[in-house]
Amino acid sequence: MKKTIISGLLSVALLSSYPLVNKVGANTLDDADNAAQAGSKTVASEATDKSQTGHEGMKHDESGKIPEGLVEAENPTYPEGSEVTIQTDHMPGMMGATGEVVGAFDSIAYEITYNDTKTGEEIANHKWVVHEEVENAQDEPYQVGDKVVLEASHMPGMQGVTATIDSVEDTTVYMVTYTDTETDDTVENHKWLTEEELGEEEQDSSQFWRARTVEEVQADVSQYDILEELQNYEVVGGDTLWAISQSTNFSVDDLTEAFNIKNADLIFANYTLENQPSLEDSYENQIISESKKTRDMDNMGDMKHDESGEITEGLEGD
């Protein structure tokens, strides 16, 4: 009888404890899954970060220090002080940025791949380092695939690293200060950009023609008190009939009628008000001028240079 009771108690104890064990086991598995998922997220995050490494977030050396032995270009396409537009994307915020040339130098430029000495990350196809920035550089240019040790410190983790040369260019390299297109920050003394990566800064079309103010026009026409005198005024670039009218006692209608100007919105610089050509006349004169220029060139082609070597009488040699 005692055995039966004890056996029953043990059964109850085991049955009552089973759900507890099962519940604890379930929580443990969930925690393991969560941990595994968290681990997966961590690995994925690290992989994503690695895929985004390169020049992002790195600060370029802005010291402007020139490598020893680097020779200034004698006749660069973009001399020092030239305003240029950058047409490459070595760094974020560079493509399309406008800047000013700080220096131009003739050298051998290398595109390189190296591992950052600070982070260990591979920096692939970095443009550019120049021959004078290679430690103990040989006289002849290096070739694609050569290994070199860099003295350059354009970027953190670059100086002293061993790099592999990816491409070689004999070119003019430029140091440029520009405005970052993403942050509007000024990037000082960026090294290096090649001639092919620069273009002249496009000028706003408004810079080619600007309407002169009434005050500017008035300073030129104030001496003319009557229409007969005003007819001798030679139009200056930027003049408008409206500004001339505002600067005198004559309306726009007075001016167009007195000087037979067919279009009140169009007057030509370098002509007096009395002798303003029409648009058709101006175009015709341009055609005639070009035709005359062509005829003159043709006539010069028919001329033969005197090859006698005869010396003009009275001309003395040194």
C-alpha cells in the first residue's frame, strides 16, 4: 500500500514538473535563435561596413606640401589660378565641383592599390600618387604590377605602405582647391588631378551681357540736351533704349521715331543712335564681312613669295 502511494506521488511529481521543463526548454531555444539571429545581423553589418570602405569618411591631407624633386609645368593647360570644373570622382563630393588650380607639375602619375596601415582595409585604384612620392624612386617610370613603398600622405594610412601599381600616366598633375558639392566645405590643396580630369569652369551666360544701369548710361548721355545731339551718341554694350530714355527727357517712342529704330528692344553697340542697323542689315553685313575675308585668303593663296633674297637698299646688317 505504501509502495502504491509513493509511486503515485512520484508520478504526480513527474507529471507536474514536465510542463515546467518543456517551458524552460522552449525559452532556451528561443534565446538561442535570438542569439543566432543577432550574430547574423552583426556579421551582415560588418560585411556591409567593409563593402563601403574606401575614401568615404577619410580626410584628405590639405597641407599643400610639394614632394622634393617635383618640377613645375612650363606651359600647363590650366596655369595656377585657373578656375576649373572637376570631372572625376576620386572622393565623394568631387564630381562637378568648381575650384582653383593651386599648382601644375609635370610627372609620372600612378594609380595604385594598397592596404590602409591604420584599418587594414584595401584601398583599390587610388588616383593618384606621383613618381616623386615613391620611396627611393628609380630613375625610370615604374610599370603596372610593380610594388613600391609610398612616401605620400594624401590620406590617413597611406604613408609607408607598400602599394601595387595599377596604371601609369606621363602627364601634368594639378593641385586644386575646390568646394565639395555635398557639404559645401572647401577642400584645400587636393593632390592630384590630371589634365583629362579637369575642364574650364562654365561661365553663366549672364556674364556675357549685362544691362547697364540708368546711372551708368546717364553718365555718358548727360551731355546731350536735344535729339539732334543725341543722334551722335555711340551705343555701349549693355545699353537699352529704356535706360537711355530714363537718362534723358525723351521717351522710347521719341527715340525710335527720331532715329528710325525698328525694334525698341534691340540696339547695336558700336553704332551711333542715328546709324543703328536693322537685324537683317547686321546679319547681311556679317555675311559680306565673312565673304570678303574668304576672298582675301583666297587671293593670298595665289600670291608667290619673293625668294630672290635681294636686300633693300640702305638696309645694314649687324
